[in-house]
Amino acid sequence: MYALSSPDSATEPLSFVNCTMNERPQRIVMWLNQSFLLPEDAEFHSAPFQVCFTSLRNAGQLCIKIKPGGEISISTDDIDLAGDIIQSMASFLAIEDLQVEADFPAYFEELRKVLVKVDEHHAVNQRLTADMAEHSNLIRSMLVQAEDARLLGDMKNMKTRYSELYDLNRDLINQYKIRCNNHTELLNNLKAVNQAIQRAGRLRVGKPKAQVVSACRDAIRSNNFNTLFRIMRVGTASS
């Protein structure tokens, strides 16, 4: 589903994955010929070598470059496609470990918004939990007062207390519904964060992949978003 396009006419995506492979460029071009439907087999003559494609699904651009020194650059705004290409190349070339540098500005910005929503949902959940606990205590207290009034034959006070009890119970039910909706949205956003971590992992192979996934989860637990994005970009939290 990717048609060959002219590098001169293609607008190179802002997002990219860069890595260095200790492989002959001819082998990488061999993978290229086997992985894409080309009018004719590509041939490597000298670096830099570049080939560009246009997605027939969404018109997205994909550029693959082979630079001197074995550096490979994959430019695409689709992080899933970048991960698929890295995994396919590693499998074809029998690469066990591969670290990369990656940047997907638009995707990372969307992820940043999701992380802000996660924080907001956590804050709302804590507030609702505290409010519900307070309402529950009031309901227990009011129920005792209502029953005391009934036993004392104070019907007016009893009706007042049960009327207030009804209102409190209704508020509690409404808060529970809000909390359920908030929890559902929180789970959806946490799922999106987990998918982002898995996508960052798929940009690497072997030990670097496992290290990135583990380090990203540690950054999430410590609520350190800047570190999270650095790990996704360069594969490590250290400067």
C-alpha cells in the first residue's frame, strides 16, 4: 500500500527514526526490494541513497535514507509504520539489539495532552472519593437522627430528616455516576499511554526495547513527563 514517489516532489515528514546498522548497504536495499512493490529492483551505488513512498491509504509520506557510515534514517509521521519497518529490517538482517533516536512531534504533543488529562482525572477521582465519603458519613448520621425522631414520636422531625436523607442519597448516586464516567475516561487515557510506551518500544530491538519500556513506566510512576519524552526520543533518561 505504498507507491514509489520522487524524492524531489515528496515533502519530507518532520518525524523520523535514526539508527546505525553494521550492515552492508546492499543488504538493506535487498530488504527494501523484498518489502515493497517496486516497478523494478532498487540498486545501491553509493551513499547517500534515498527512496520515498506515498501511502495509498492516507497519502502520508515515507522516506528511507542510507547515509555514509551505516546510518539509516526513516522519515514518517506514522509511528506505527516506523515501528513496523524497524522490526521488519531487524528480522531480515538478524539484528538482535538496536538502539535508535526518534522524534514524532505531533504524536508526542497528543500524548502530552493525554497525560495532562490523566492527571486531571486522578484529581477529580480523589475529590469525588472524598466527597462520597463525606456524604456517606452524613447519611449514616442523618439515618440515626431520623430513627431517633421516629422512636420519640417526633413525626415532623422524622419527615424532615428522611427528606434530607433522600436528597443526600440522590446526590451520592449522581456523584457515583460521575465517578464511573471519570474512571472510564481515565482507563481509556491510561490505555493510550500504555500504547504509546509499546510504540516507543517497537522502535527498538532486543535489550534497548526492553529498557525503553521499563524506563518509560518508571517515568510514568514518578510523574516525570519530561523524562518520559526524552526516553522515547533517545532511549535513555540520562543527559
